[in-house]
Amino acid sequence: MHFKVETDYAIRMVDYLIRKKSIAGAVEISEESKVPLHFAKNILQKLASNDVVISYKGIHGGYEIGKKSEEISLYDVVNVTDGPLVLNRCIMKGEECPCKSDENCPYYEIFREASLELQKRLRGVKLSDLQHKN
């Protein structure tokens, strides 16, 4: 299991905006985070629609962090691009277990517990804890 490249890009861009502490344009964010511009624009839209960043339109527009870094967990950013973190689709809401019965599946509980532990761990990591010390 690994995160999408898009998730790595999102983490880098959010990290940059936290350190910047002001509005930045998509080009600046792209350059400073080393994320291709077409990906940066798409990811910034997703981050904005999930309230991780705020988008400002117009000639002086751009993006800034949407909350205090103490209020944003690593899970919040990962969830925007990778979706819910589950190790097997059978434990996602709306999905049917191929075994047809969660109670009889020998793997279901292991995958569920591991998924919950991963989610808990990433929710416990606030982006303020990860900021580079300059």
C-alpha cells in the first residue's frame, strides 16, 4: 500500500502554505513545492473544496491555509486525495465483502483494526508538529 503521488504533492503544497503564512498564487506554490503546475491547480481545488486551503479569486487572488496548522491533521490532507484510508475495500461503507459475511471472514477484523489504527495515527499528527524548524 502506498499513497498516490497526488497525496505527496498535496502534503508538500500544504506544508509550503503553512510556512508561507500568507496568500500565494498557484505558480508560486507549484514552483516552491516542486509540483507540476497542472497537478498543483487540480490539487489546490480539491484542498479548497475540503476547507484545507482557502481560494481567493481575482488579480490579487491565490491560496492560503484554511485553518491553523494545529487544527489540520496529516489525515485531513491525505483524505482529500486518497480518500478514506482502508486496507481492503470490503470494510468501506457501501462495499460488499466478497465472503458475503463480515462475521465469517478471517481477514475482515484484521483489516478493519489496522485501518482504524492507521487513521488514528494520522489524525494524531498535526501539521504544526511537522513544520521545519528554521
